[in-house]
Amino acid sequence: MSFLSLLGVTLLAGHVSAFRGQLAASAYTSKPNSPGFIYQNIYLTDYTTRSTYAAQLYGGFNGCTTSECSVYFEETSDGGYGFNALMWRTSNGCHNIDFKGALDAGHGYCCGSLPCYITA
């Protein structure tokens, strides 16, 4: 096997996603006593650790199409871990998350309707 082939196989084998799981969102919700204040609950399920996380995305994905929106995820399973992330939806309907290093993960996305499978 040539050196370049061996290097390619090594690089492919070395790429492992830190987050592998599901991204889901609730319907758009109005905050009581605050007309016009819309948000979506965002849910992450990590298939590797079985951990679950939730955040409120203010404006929902519709409010995050021209720029990234900051969210704070809190672990809803045992553990109490929390982390900041960026979320947005592109014009072609892809839902994006940048874990900003949390969970040892980077950027991931999925296209189409939610819930969807995502790796990062």
C-alpha cells in the first residue's frame, strides 16, 4: 500500500464525530403576557451518551436565517451540564448548530424537516 493511500485511510478512520444524535424543535410558542415574543424549544439527544439537552431559541429558526442566534442548552438528563451554542437555518432549509467546542463537537447540520439526525 502506498504512503498516500495509508495516510488517506488513517485520516478517514481518525475522523469521529463527537456528537451523534437527534435535533428536534417544538412548535412556535408565544410567551404569556408578551405578545409578539416568539420562541421554539430546541431539543438534542446524544445517541452515544443518552444525554438530553434543551434550549429556547428566541424567534425560533425563522428568526435565525440572516445571522446566527445564541442559545444556552441545559442538560435535562442526569448530569447538569450546560453549554452555549449558535444556531441558524440557511435559505435551503438546513438547520445548523455550532457547538463551539462543547461536548467536544464543532459544527453540524441537517436539511429538511425536524426532527433530524445530526453529527458534529
